[in-house]
Amino acid sequence: MQRLIVCLMALWLAACAAQPNTAPSPSSPSASASASGPINPANIKRIRPALPAGYEIADVIGPLSAAGLWGFGSGWTATPPQCAALADPAPDEPGTRGYSASGPGGTVYVVVAVPGQGLPDAGVRGDCAHWRMRFAHTSGDIALAEAPRIDGADTIAMTVATRMIVESGTETDSNAVTAQAYVDGHIAYVTLVTDPGSPHPPLDSHFVSDLLVATVSALRG
């Protein structure tokens, strides 16, 4: 009898050893989670190789607004007024840093700063689907556009058409595209300014979106 019990125990242990391990294994982090690190503004330097080849590149330091890049000087106004936050998300921010790149396809600006507030709420964005700006002899029509999707970031994009008329009646037109990403207490944005009368093919909104995605990735790296 004792020998029978020992044999049965041996058979039971062998069967248990043959069973597969069904316990769930720890899941690996998703690609989006592993790519979402804290923003380091110093990493903006990593985006320089992504700027157009052959363009003249310069550092950008200190307060800088999208409105200023569009050609509007201090004292500009927005209609409706609540849309002003879209054109100047980081007013008087001395820590702004980035690059400008000038070439035949236009002038590109890519910067990172600390915004004065987060992305304006849906109500403001609804009011600002189309809006206007004015400064001295310069006026602009701005419209919200499709923004790139970036994990962990709130994004917004705008197209801008400006017109400046000097005293002689001469008119100067320009176009701009700006895409912004609010992420980890910072704002990264890319602005492209082009001249409609240029004989060279301009860079486009796809370039702006791709560069913004690359910028956020570089800042998180």
C-alpha cells in the first residue's frame, strides 16, 4: 500500500510539472508611453538636422510670438479679442529658444517656450475658427486648420494671410502656417512664412506638421 501511494504521488508531481504556465506575463510599455518623456527645452538643438538643407539657419532666443513672425508689431489687436491667445501663447517669455531657417521655400521658425496658459478651451477655439488681426497698415485673416496628432500633447494649427498697404498704396502680401503643441507645461511651435509672389516652390503645411512632430519627439528625447 505504501508503495502504491508513493507511485501515485510521483505520477501527480509529473503531471503538474507538465502543465503550461498560464500566469499572465507583465505587459511591455506601449510605443506611445515609452516615447512620452518630460520636455527638455535644451533638446531643441536636436531638431537642427531636420531643417531644410541649404537654408540659412540662425538661433532664436528670448520672447517671440507667432503674431510677430506673421508681421504684426507690438500693439496689434484681434477680433474677436479672445483669439489673441492663439497668436501669442507665450508673451514675454525670456526662455524661448529655437531656430529660424531661411531659404527659397520660405522662412521657418521652430521654438519651445513656457506658455502663459494652456491651450484655449473648445469655446474659444469655436469662436476663433476664422478671425482677424490688425496692426497699423497690416491686416490678417486667420483660420484654424487641421493639426497633427501627437501622443500626450494638445495641438492646434492655423493658416494666416496678411496684407500690408503702405502710404504709396503698394500692397505686400504674405502667407503663414503655424502649428503648436502644448505638452508637459511647454509649448513647441513651428511657423512657416512664405511670399505668394516668389518664383520658388514654397514649403507647405505638411512640412510644418511633420517638423512639429519631430520637434516634440526631440524635446522628449
